[in-house]
Amino acid sequence: MKTMTRRQFLGRGALWACGAGVINQLLGGSFLSQAGADCLQDPGHLSPGSPILVTVNLFGGNDGVNTVIPLAAKEFAQYEALRPNLKLPRRRLLELDEGAGHLPRVALNPGMVDLARLFHTDRVVAILNGVSPPARVTSGLFDHEASQANLQTGLLSGSGFTAPPSGWVGRLNDRLAQGDETSIVGTDFGGGTLMVTGNSYRPLSLSSLASFQVRINLGDEEVLRDYYRQIQRLAGQFEGVAESNRRIRARMIDLADELRCRTDAYPQLVDTYPADGLGPVLLDIAKLIWGRLPIQTYAVGLGGFDTHANQNAGAEDQDSGYVLGEHDRLLAHVSQSLTAFYRDLQAHGVARDVVILVVSEFGRRANSNNDAGTDHGFAAPVFALGEKVKGGVYQPYPSLQDLWLDDYDTEHFSESGNVKQTTDFRRIYEHILVHHFRVPRPEIYGGGNLLPDERALGPQLVQDFL
Amino acid sequence: MMRTVVATVLAGVLGATSAAARPGGVVGFGNDPVAGRPAGQNGAGLKQSGAGAGLATAASSLLIAGHFLRRLGFGPTPQELAVLQQQGPAPWLTQQFDPERLHQCIAQLDPRYAPGPGPQSVGYEYAYRWLTRMVYSPCQLQEKMALFWHEHFASSVNKTFVFIHFRDQESFFRAHALGPLRELLVGITKDNAMLGWLDNDGNDGNAETPPNENYARELMQLFALGPYELTERGDIVFIKDQAGTQVPKPAYSEDEVKALARQLTGWSATYPTHYDPNTGLYNPTEEVGPATFDLSAWDCRAKTLFGTTIAENCGNGADSTGETQVQQAINLLLAHPNAAPFFVTEFLKKFYKENLSSPEEKQFVYDLVQVFRNSGGNVAAVLWAAFTDPRFVSPSAVRTMYKTPLEQLTNMIRGLSGSTQGVDLHDIWGYETAYRIYEPPSVFSFYRPGRKNALVNTALVVGRDSAAADVASNPPGNDVSSFDAAGLIARNHIQTADQALDFLSQNLLAAPLTPAVRQLVKNYLGGGQVTAEQFRGAAFLIMASPDFQVN
């Protein structure tokens, strides 16, 4: 017999679960740039038409089945049977028209109002179903670290690295930086540093523009700041850990004033960004794009998706309306943040070159567990958003009547199993590299090294969403 | 250049190098693997035995002293530094393993640990008190190991916000700082905080839907075995997959996850009964009892783990306390051959070097794995063997690791004889440096194993250095700053810039400053009597310099 936990009783829910959540490095600080700082060191401007990619990493393994829900009668019946304690009410789902392709109808989670509206009005949102690495050869399928490693590297080898790993966007950054050690072409805002780390390229890390300067409330601040900088610029004096610390500080010092200087005059035209979470980060990125900083890849992330228990605590379907549960609210936050970001870029006339990709390390089990949550699973939807994106629903939706079961599942439980793959995640990366960054296809696999792990890569390309 | 200095000093200190060839590498220390005490009844044997070629009786160098105090504790204080320099680390190390002394450190509370006015908000005060213990406790290794277990069995208060659970968990780690490992694994399975964090709380094995697998998975992956099979030298074992590619061999399968989840069902955390409706938080001072077990929620069917079957027990014979069920599971995990290399590499990565790749480093792993196996998984024995081994103090191990933000903060306060009052642990240190006691941000704690460099990037160094400036400053309106600059100047008769630099490098670094850094700070200080404000500025510059970033 299941006893109601204290958390349920208080309605506070527990969304974090095992918390493979990212450090939410959003200080929301209000430290103003130095008065009178000049834009002295110019890291250059991004030339018009240069493609920009923003990867949004949902840490913990987002539950795809409650994000994009199948509407065909038998599929939906199976959905309800698999999740007696977690199913979303049919009348609250946000139905999507088919868009490109002829696929089973699907709907979005009730929290994703803004994104659903954007899907219909601007046709710039693509939903790609059934995404995962290949089942049989991939290491660490249900393991956060290994699966995040696969997601960020575009490889299948999990986290058993024998050499320093690089991210798939990082290897793109290697090409974009062209050996320039001062390049800031890839910037990590807490979306997975490995994603944007190349074989040679080291990303810039920021938590926010406003807080990107050392605070020295001590003595004669200007004098101390000057000596502080001199110390960090002492090249050739240190080795190992000491030297790597110095170089990171030197880089930060070189850039701190400049980034703020180039973005301070940003006119805020959109006020729909959420005040926390992804909101302030995406606003900072909008500023950097507006300021034409030579940054082409950004990594952002959001934690809280490892919803093992009380996944949707607080959800209530009343006749007067639907009260969003915890997972619904997470998705609502993503939806609101991305829509605000897109509208902001549009308002400033810089949306044309930006593609946003929303990913997670794995989906979750088709069935819920006895804690009204879901355990680690397999395939899940990926979202792409941008002016160049051809809005629609792509890739077959993996049938909930045809789950990936193993012997253990069928022996012990009648309803259990994982959502099958219909889309290899590498094909999505490839499509972005080819169609957004204009990398010739032969340079991606084989001879090139952008996606060097081709194991079990079937011949099927992803549908043309971009 | 630094390495040459270290090597020369070490050669002088350690004397004969033949000891390095001995398996287990005991140099100058007796070995009592059961309690980790030196040979002899009560520690006095160390002096009497005449053992201690080098370390026990000869004066140790500043570097060695600083190394032990930073790695096994939270940094040198002027007093401990002087003692270790004079006596060598052996007597201090012996004390750190002395069971009677460890017991006293728990039983006799320093009044500085008691609740008092502090900057922390309700609940976070427990974390602040632990910081205070880290700074002041004479049982430095006990505190460092309690923190080790907190990071190893990572769980965060920011899910349930039941602070008393984390206070209790901290006490549990302190009481078991040096093991036994079995009690740690059994205890953490029944721990109220962990039950909440990894969802084993109320996990029902007899419901229609399958039990939650979260705890079972992490128990194997993070706590007891690691994700991959390891050799006796700590190398990942690779196998060929169907396509002929080399892939890491998993240490456990999904079947094991599910079977273990079923075996560990039936437990529920015990929560406080009162909460503040204004804050929505449980009363942080209300004591709670242990977790409870409900036999009717335990899956009594047979389970097979690693080829061993735990027999079905659905009759009246099953243990209604749940203790047997947990012990059965933990015994199987500890019997797994991976447990030894997993724990040994965890210890070495935290205390010795993050990358264990050279033949010498792998031999160190191998030697300690033998100690682990021969002692039945005795944590104290393994740590004793590690810390008394000459490899622990090799030049490539001294001042070559990244400092965590917490080590940085405590090193500052201890080195400057400072106070934890006025230090806003939660808002400044924790938030900006992503390292809050009680709040590891992920299952991998504050950083992935062996990836301490993730604690340092352009964003995080802003936080570290800002916080260093805060510690060095004298906040307006706060009579009790983090350290008493004027007092240090007076007591140590500091007048000139060189004297200030000597003091700061001695006590903050236990090593000389890099000459170019020293010259710059000297330029800052200028001529004439060093003022308190200048002293603070110099302390900040050194604490933000590369010299201070290394452990």
C-alpha cells in the first residue's frame, strides 16, 4: 500500500529528484559596469549572415511522453494505461496541426502555450520525434553522466574517456576559431561546457554579463584592481594548476569590460522574459548577439528534469481551468523563455541567423512508477526553433504500443518499457552542421572529424526541418 | 623551478628511499591496519619503535607540513604549521587516527560551534556551523573525511529543505569518518536525507507500478562500485561490442538496478511534524527519529544480483526491521571485486592526485587495493597506508591539485587566524563559487570525479576572487571581520613589506611566493610601516594569485 508522502500532502512536490541538474549559475546580480569604461579591446564583430546556434540542455532527462503526446485514439489510450498516476488530461493538451510530413497527430504539454502559439503563427518551431542514440551499441544509456557525455560529444562512448573529450559543437568551434587563441566563438552559459569545448578550442564561461567582473570592496579598489590584473598577466612564471588558473583569470580580465561595454546600450524591446532560470541568460545572449560579439555557439541549460517522483505535483484539472504541475511548469518556463528570446531577436532584426536546439540526455520510461514519477528512459523529442526552421512535426512518433521491452520487464511487470528510437541524434547534429553552418557533408563523417563516431548510423537522414 | 626545490627538500626529509619499494610503502610509521594506529599499544610505540627514518623525528619541511595540513585538513594554522615543521607530520598524523581523540572531538563541543548570531538564514545555519568545525576542529582529518563522505554520498538539502536531516547525516558521517565502510553503506541507505534525495522514501515494492530505481542505480554507480569495471590498478576494463569497437565494461546491468531497487523497498523517511506556514519550511530545530521500514511494502520475492540469488522470503521469517534486507544488499556490493579499486581510486583522487595514469600512480592504486582486500575493506587502514607512503609526498603530488572553493575559504581563515563570523557562507561562498555545504548541485557532487578543473572557469573565478576580497575586507558596520589584520601585525611585529610578505606566504601558502608575485605585492605595499588596510590588500592579492590556487 502506498502511503502519501509528506511532500504530496503539503503539495510542495519534489521535482528535482536525483538532481543531475546543472548548477543554475544565474546570479541575477546587479553590478553595473564601471562608469566610463571604454570599449578598448575589440574582439571583433560577427559578420552579417554568420550562423549562430544556441543549444538548450534540459539536464536530468526530460520526460518526452508528457511533453509531446500522441493523439491517435489507441495511442492515447495506451498513454493513459501506462501512466495512471501521471497522465495529462486530454482536453488540456495543446494540439498541433501536422505541418510538414504525414505523421500521427500530436499535442504539446499544457504548459507550452507560448511555443504552441509560435508553432502556429510563425511556423518556426520544429518538433523531432523519437530522438536518441542507437540502443545496442551506445554506452551508458540510462546513466546521467554517460548520456550527457554522448549528447554533448555526439559520440556513443559514454564517459569512459581515454583521451580528453570534445563536444560536437566544440569541434565546430575548432573550425570557426581557426586556431585563434583569443577567439570567443563558443560561450558556455551553464549548458554543458563540454558541448562547446573543442580539441583545441576552450570556451568562455559566463554566468551573466552583469556579474562578469571581480568585486573588490576593499581599500583602494582601483589600485588593487590594477595589481590584481598585473599578477594574472604574469606569463611564463607558473605551471600546471597554477598556470591554468592564471590563464583563465587573464582571459576573464581581458573580456569583462569589453563584453559589458558592447552590450550596455542594448535597448530592451521585449519584456516577456521570465525573471529567473533561462530568462536572464537568454536576454544576455540576445544582448551579445545584438552587440555583434564574435560568438557563434552558445550553450545554456536548465536543471530539474530528473523527475523520479511526484513529477507533476500540483497538477489539477478543474472545470474552471487546469493548474500546471511541476513538470508542466518547467516546460512552461522553457516555452516562455524561448519565445521571448525569439521575439526579442526578431524585434532587433537579428533573428535570421539564429537556430535554437532543445535537447536532453535521455527521455523517460513510458510507464510511470509508484511515486507518480518516471525512471530513466530512452527516446524523446528534440525541439528546433528559428527563423530558418521549417515549422512542423517531424520524424515518426514511436508507438507506445510497441515499446522496447526486455525480459526483466515482461516477467515482473505487465506495463513497462522504453520508447523506441526513430531518429538518430547524430543526424540532427549533422543537419544543423550542413544546413546552418554550411559544412560540406563529406567533412562531417569519415575524413572530417565533426561526428567521428559512425557506429550503427543507419542510412536514413533526418527530415528536412531546416 | 618549484619542483626542484620540493625534490631537494623531500630527499633530505625522507632519507632512505628504499622504503619506497616496499609494498604498502610504510615509511617510518608502524602499521596497525585494524585501527590505523601505529604499532604498539597507544601510539607511543611510534616513538619507541625507532621507526621513523626521516619523518618521525627529523624536522619536516614547510612544504610537507603544508601538504599534510591542506590535504588531510583545511589548511595550515600558524600553530599547527610550527608543530609539524618541528616534529614532522607523524605525531600529528597519529593523532588524527586516534580513536579516543576522534571520540572526544565529537563529544566535547567547542563553544564556537554553538548557534549564535550569524548571517545565515534559518536552516542554513547548520551548514555554517559545519564550516566553523572545519575551521577550528583539532580533528582535521575527521572533518575532511566527513566532508569526503558528504561529497561521495552526494545529497542536497534544496529538494526537501529538511535541514535537520542534513544535520543528522553530517553527524553520521563524522561518527563514521574513518569507517567502517559497511556501516557507512548500510547507514546511508536508511538515512532520512538520502531517502528523500534519491527517492527511496516510500518506495513500494508491491504496487502496480514498478519501484523507483533512482537510489539503487546511484548506490551502485556512485556510492559502491562505479559505472565501469576496474582492474586492480584502477584502469577501466574495455570489451569489444558487437561491432568490434572497444567500449567500457559496465560494472552492473539494468537487471541489477531493478533487482536492487526491489530489495531496498519498504523504507520511509521520518519528517518533522511542525512547519512554519510562513516559510513553508519544516522547523529546522525539531529533532526526528530514524527512518522506518514497512515489511508490507518490501518486495519479498527472490532477486538475483551478480549471480547470487537472495532467496524469496514471503513468509513470517522476514526481518520486520528491514535491517537484514539492507545488509544482504550491501554485503553483495562489498563482495564485488570492483569495490576495492573503486574506493581506492576515489580516495587517491581526492587526496593524492586526480589523474592516476603513470606506472607509479597505478602501482599506488594496486598497493592500496591489496590493503583494502587484506583488511576487509578497512577505510582507516587504507588511508593510513596512503598517507604514510612516500608516494603521498612525492614532488609531483605536493601543491599540484586544484583547490575547491571550500578549501580556499577555510585555508584563508585558518592561515590568518580568522573567524567564521561575518562570512556569509550561503550567499557569498556557496552561490558564487557553486560549492555550498549541504547542496551539491548534482549526483556528481560539486564536480565529476577527477574533474576538479570544472570548478575553475572564467565565470567561477569571478566568484572566487570576489569572495577572497570579501574575506580580506573589513565590512562596514561589522566589528568582527574575518580576520584581525591589526592584531596580526602587532602580535607578529610586522613592520616592513618583507615581513608582511614572509608572514603571508608562510601562513597562506606554506611555501615561498613566486618571485614575480612577491615583487608585485611588495610594490603595492611600498615602504614604511604596513598598515592594517595594506595588509588586507596584500592578503587579497596573494589569495587571488595563482600561488594560492593550488592544493
